[in-house]
Amino acid sequence: MFWKPLKSLIEGLSVVTGYLSAAAIAAASLIITEAVFVRKVLDISTIWQTEISVFLLIFATFVGAAFVQKNDHHLNVDFLLIYLPPKVRESFLLFGSVFTMLLSGIIAWYAYPMWWETVVKDYHSMSLWGPPLWIPYSFIPFGLTLLVLQYLVQIVDKIAKLKAGEIEEEIVRAEIKDIDLEAAKSE
């Protein structure tokens, strides 16, 4: 009843944050390029470029994690796993998902007070630019909470598939060179 709309919301947020994370990486690249040009060619001091680039990359790392998980593009070490019987393999994958979800949840749980402290005490960076630190500190708990929710969606789906007996007999190995970017865009 409420699961399908919640699942759609979580997956929709994962997609939106994934594209925002990609934009953050592109923006960080442009800002770093601008900083090098201003510093080396124009011989003008830079104040904000390095720090905001770091903030953008932190955003991309933590907030983009749910998108990567949604599309199952996290780095996997499946050296032995692919040779296990399908039910055993799926059980290991389920256990790994639950473990990672719990670990991400614990880290998010402890990151929220850290973020809240920067809000309450109005902490600012020690740089000349001095932006408020609550902004980059919010990326960790928000991103990891979204990652936990994305894992929850996938765990519920995997349990439903296991109960229904829908187990893939063989894992299809995917190399980076095998990923069809056009197909991924249309998903």
C-alpha cells in the first residue's frame, strides 16, 4: 500500500542526487581549472576555489552514493562469489547489503550530531573565505541516510525475489568497458 510510493520516492531522490553529484564533479573541475588559470596565468591570489572544490567532491561522494547503489555500480570484489550456488550467493549478497546498510546507518547516526553542532555553534571555515561549515557537514548524514534507504529498497526487493524463487542462475560480470552509458541514461 505505502511501499510502492515510498520506493518510487527513494529511487527518485537517488536519481536526482546522482545527477546533482555529477554536476558537482563537473563544477569542481571547472572551478579548479579557473583557479589554476587565475593563479598561474593572471598571477592573482585565489581564496575560495580549493575549498569549494573539496566541498563539491565531498557532496558527490556521499550524496551520490545512493545513485551508484541504485544502479549497482559500486565496486564489487566477486572473485569467489560468482562460483557459489545461486541461493548461497544471493544469501551472501543479502547479508552484505544488510551489513552495509547498518554500517551506513550507524555512521549517519553519529554524523547528525556533528552536523547539528556546526549549526548551533555557527562554525565557519578558518580560511579567508570562511563559509559556514554546516553546509559541507550536512552532506555526510544526508547522503548516508539516502544510501540506507536505497539499500532498504534493494533488500526488500531481493527478499521478495528470493521468496518468489526468482534467482539468477549466473552472475553476469560487468567490466567498466561493458557499461552502456546510453542505456544507463534512459533508465
